[in-house]
Amino acid sequence: MSGGVDSAVAAARAVEAGHEVVGVHLALSRAGGTLRTGSRGCCTIEDAMDARRAADRLGIPFYVWDFSERFRDDVIDDFVAEYRAGRTPNPCMRCNEKIKFAALLERAIELGFDAVCTGHYATLVDGPEGLELHRASDAAKDQSYVLGVLNAEQLAHTYFPLGATPSKALVRAEAEERGLTVAHKPDSHDICFIPDGDTRGWLAEKVGAERGDIVDRTGAVVGAHDGAHAFTVGQRRGLQLGVPASDGKPRFVLEVRPVSNTVVVGPKEALATAEIAGERYSWAGRPQAAGQFACHVQIRAHADPVPATATLADGLLTVVPEEPFDGVAPGQTAVLYDGTRVIGQFTIDRTVSAVPVDAWTGTDAAPLASAGA
């Protein structure tokens, strides 16, 4: 129970369905004075108090479990390491993978519970070859993307009571009817362990800031930066370029090269990505056989799925979209779908540009440098 309206209503529905329910709030920070600021942050003192009040209203036992050390090791440290390597990670994916449906689920099973019930918007379906993870009924709130990291064993011990609810407004109305004080509490945004939203400043403290060059795709220096970690692929603002583009158009971040502490910029057209690939993949349910298969691919939590062809061979999962992706960064997660069913996911290690290097170089389109290269 995060202290939000979704998990409170999910718990209420689980109780109503006749399950024996115990409310658990995860303490993910050792900073005891952490406070919530509007819609920023989660897992704060206020959130724990809200979760306890909801549990009391529902008449269920309530506990706070300290997973702060595991969260630091598996989510925060991973986040810093990925940025240090020039990649753009998704900490919510790691939290679901390592904390909510691994550490929490492991402890729950050890204590004799059957499943972890959450307020995520996704659905589970008994398919012909086992349990399947599908999108939620409310497309605007669908969270199947961030749950794409779950495997078959984890899905077998998971319960999503809100998945078939047509809208978040109905969940809030239900919470109000049930007398839950979180009925109109704002949703959390941004990264929970950076509650003030200043990711650049937070990373500067963890990674350190070192001045370096901003170059175009020919290698010409066009500006300078105070730390490559502050940039991500597709970024336009905050580049502080000293040399204007020859065509006068805005330039965007195309690559981050941590070894040389260099940021590569270019025209928006150069963000088009013809191919992505990765070795760190998993399947949400039944494993996918090696070979080629059609799918839809989603590369961000709120991005539109794109028709694509995927190929699994020699431990590498490669995806070629029918239309190029726009601004893909190594470290992002690509989730594969078959209709509404989640097939699986992988961390993007390599991208291939859909356009040639700037026309005056005369070279063909080539893979952008993998993160860390």
C-alpha cells in the first residue's frame, strides 16, 4: 500500500472478494524526515500514514517493511551506474523487477501468502499456454509497460484488481464512497527518490561534473557542457551551443559518450532509429522461441506502440520497426506486445540510425555508438 488511491482501492476490492488481506507499506528510504511535496515523491512519512489510515478503514492488519537497503542497491545504485555509463535507465522498471515483485514477493511467499496485490492498471488472463499479462481497460492509465519485466513465476503470484476498471475517475469515486481519505490525493510523478525533480543536480552530486565537448556528427566542436550525465538522447533544451547550425534549425542530443565525456548533437531527423537490440531480455509468461516474429514495440511508458519485426538469435533480441522510432537512448526498456498481450521486454543496448551521417561526410547510415563505447 503506497499511500495512494489506487493501492487503497485495490486492497478494498481484495477484502471484498473474500481474501485474507494484509496491508504492507514499503520503506524505501533511510531518510526518516522525508516529506511529500504535492505530487512529487512517494514512500514518504505522509504516504505511510495515508496507507495506515486506509488499512484501518478497511479493518486489515498493516505493516511497514524496510526494504531501503535493497532499494538502494538494486534501484538507486543501478540508476547512477547506468547514467555513469551513458545510458538512460527507467528506475520504475527496476523497482518492479527487483523490489515489488521480487524482494516483496519472496518475503510474502515465505510468510505463507499466495500473492502480492497492487494498484497497477493491468490485467491477467488465463491463456491457452498459461497466464498472460495484458493491457488495462483504461488505455490512458495502462501500466503494462512498467510490468513487462515480470516473468511467469511472478505473474502466478500477482493480483491486479483495478485492471478492468474503465477509468481512474471511477476508482476515485469508489474510494470516496468507501470513505478512504486518499480519494483525491494527487498521483505521484517523477522519480520517487528525487522528490524535488532536479535529476541533473542529484546526478551531479552522485556522478560528479566534468567539463567536456559537445560535437556534431562530423566531430566538430560546437559547444561545451559541465557533465555528460545531464544529457539524454532527444534532449533539446539546455545545450548552450556556441556554434549555430548551418541550416539555423534546433539541434538535439543524438548520443552520450561517457568515456570521452562527449555529447553528440544533430538535426531532429537524425533521431530517427531504424533498429534497436539488446541482450538483457525476459518473457512475460511463456518464453518466445528463437527466430523472427511480428509484434508491436513500446519504448516509453506513454509512447504509442509501433508495428515491428523482432528477431531472437544467438542471445540477441533485435527489433526493426515499420516506421523509425524517434529518439531512442541506450538503457531504455523496449516492451513487446502481441495485441494487448505483453510478450516480454529487453534493455536497449544498441541503436542504428535511420538516416546517413550529415550529408557532407558522404558516409552511410551506421550504428550510433553503444552506451559506454
